[in-house]
Amino acid sequence: MRELVSLQFGAKPWQPSETSRVIAVYDKHDRPTCGLIDQQGRTFLFDCIEGHAWDVNVWAYVEVTEDQVEKLTAAEGAEFATTVDRTLKGVPLVAALAVGDRLEMAHVLGPLEPGSNLYPNIMEAVLAKIERGTDAAETLRKVQPVS
């Protein structure tokens, strides 16, 4: 059974806990936006799904197998994006909101069906959680409207 990533609020999204160690960076802007972390012997994919260049961004985390790591490492371009999308589906994942490169809140989503659109499902879940407890919902809506 897959584990869920352990997050510490206030941590950097690409290093989400004191026990996290970045082991691969697949994409970066002014910070890592997609890669792998190790947490106590378990490997997790992290991916910034919205707000790469903004102060407010949404991240997804999922535990990966050795086979998935090989596929992610070998993929390039559009194939890489498709591989990341496939990796995030079919298993529970953690979606997290970061503000100013610091984790603010997280939500666990159940497995998404292979044919479902990952992005709106994650954004809707994060917005719903925000609306229940913080004032950041309007800021996030300005970043990317949910359709």
C-alpha cells in the first residue's frame, strides 16, 4: 500500500519536511517545480501544478515505484508531462497550497480515474479546503480560475 507524503507547514514545497531529501529535479524555474524526494526510504514525486512563477502555488505529491521513477527519468518533453499526469492518477495524492514558498495547507484526494482531468480535480479540492478555512481563496482564484 502506498504511503502519503509527510508535510510540515512552513516548509518549502520541494523539501516539505525535515526528513525530506531532494533526489532528482526534473523541472525548475527559480526553484524546483517537479522532481523526486526521499522520505525515510520512500520516494515521492512532487509537482507544482499551478503558479510556477507566482507567490501562490499548488503542489501535488504521490509515492512512486522504482518502475515509475525509471519512466519519469527516461521521458522528455510532452511524453514527460503525460508520464507525470499518469503517475498522479489512480492512487491517493496530497495536494498542497504554498504561499511565498512555504506550505500553508494540504488536502488528501482519493485516487483519480485514468480518464479524468487531473488539474480541475486538484484545484477544486484545494479551493474547497481554502474556502473552509483561510482568506487565500480569492488570491488563488486570480491565479487560475476553476472551470
